[in-house]
Amino acid sequence: MPDNSRWNGNGAKITNLQEGRMKKIQIINGPNLNLLGKREPAVYGNASFEDYLSELRMRYPQCELSYYQSNIEGEMIDRIHEVGFEYDGIILNAGAYTHTSIALRDAIKAVSTPVVEVHISNVHAREPFRHVSMISAVCKGVIIGFGLDSYRLAIESFL
Ligand code: DQA
């Protein structure tokens, strides 16, 4: 019998059977999240996002996990537009733009791909300005406060 397996974007071998369930998921991290592992470790932990992402890719070979990080609001919006009519899901940690950006909210509303809002820290246990989200109401759901595991829980929501 011919081996019709191929390799997905994560370097994992997938079979035709699995291919039917292959999900394209885009993770977008916003401002200052490039510093994960170095930035306020008491709040955000010691792990870099790149190391955590490798773990996620090993754990979910049935998903093609793309990663994009930007400190620039407009670039995050551009990425949402780029994938937002094609991918199965977007996992968005908009960082501080969560609390301010009507433009990001409009971008999420404009696309057809469902967006899950995630936060590493429990924003509701922090300063009052972090209790408000401009984007929650237009997201499919919100996962807050589970550390980096928030991203894994968001992936689970798309499976
Ligand atoms: C954050 C929470 C935001 O309030 C903050 O500005 C961040 C990270 C989180 O993941 O906990 O940059 O989104």
C-alpha cells in the first residue's frame, strides 16, 4: 500500500486520515510579549514563547500552528486580515492593546475566522485599567489567567 503520509508545517508526519482534521491556527502575540521569559517573571513566568511553542507543536501534530508577534498595532491588524478568511482559528494575546484598541476590535469583527482572546496573567486580579477589554465582546471566547497554558486551552477550543 502506498504511503500517502506527508509532513505538516510543524515537522510532524501526518496521514491522510488525520489530514481531514488538520487545523490551521494562527497565534498572534502583541506588544512586549516578545520579552516573555525575561519580562516580569513573577507575573509572566520564566519560559520564552518560542520554547513553549515547540512544546505545543509536538503536542498537537494535527494542527498547523503559525506564530506572529508584533509590538505594532497596525501590523497585528494586517496579520488578522491576512489569515482571517482562511484559517480555522486565531489565538490572540493583544497585550496592552486589549484594553485600548477599537481598531483591533474592528479587525476581529471584520474577519470570518473565530478569534479566542487569551491572557497569561489574571487581568482581573491586577490594576483596574486591565479589567476592561475592547475585544472580548467580538471574540469567540476568552481564556485568562492560566499562565502559558492559556494558549493550550485556546487550541483545545478549536479541536
Ligand atoms: C497580558 C495582560 C495585559 O494587561 C498586559 O498588558 C500584557 C499581557 C497577559 O497576557 O497577561 O502585555 O495580555
